[in-house]
Amino acid sequence: MERIIPLWVVQVILAFIALFFVLFGVNLLYMAYQINDPFSFIMTFFSSNLIILIGTVLFISFILKIYRGFNKNTDKKE
């Protein structure tokens, strides 16, 4: 049975969501430097770095899945 939505389309959508979280983390990191309270700065700084790290890893994994999916499809056609 054929899928209604191809798998690579789902991966592209998830990659854009992961990219959104990377950009959100960068924005949060920028806002962390505006905070005057040291405790709030440290908590915001580390949380923004964690968001950036997780978003980047997810973005790279979705891009690799798209790449592998296209390579697998081209191997079958030949």
C-alpha cells in the first residue's frame, strides 16, 4: 500500500521544526545576555544551549534520513 504522504515530506517538516528550535535557542541565548540577575542568567544560558544542542542534533538526523532515503530510492531504480 502506497503512503499518502511520502516519508521524505514528513522528514522535511520535522527538519523545519528542529530548525525552529535551533533559532529559538539562539534567540533565548541572546536574551540571556540581557538579564541582570546572575542566577537567572546562568539558568537561561544553559537551557538555551541545551535547546540549541538538541535542535541541531535532530536537524542533522532528519537531513541524514532524507539523504539516505533518496539514495535508497535511486539504488532501487538502477
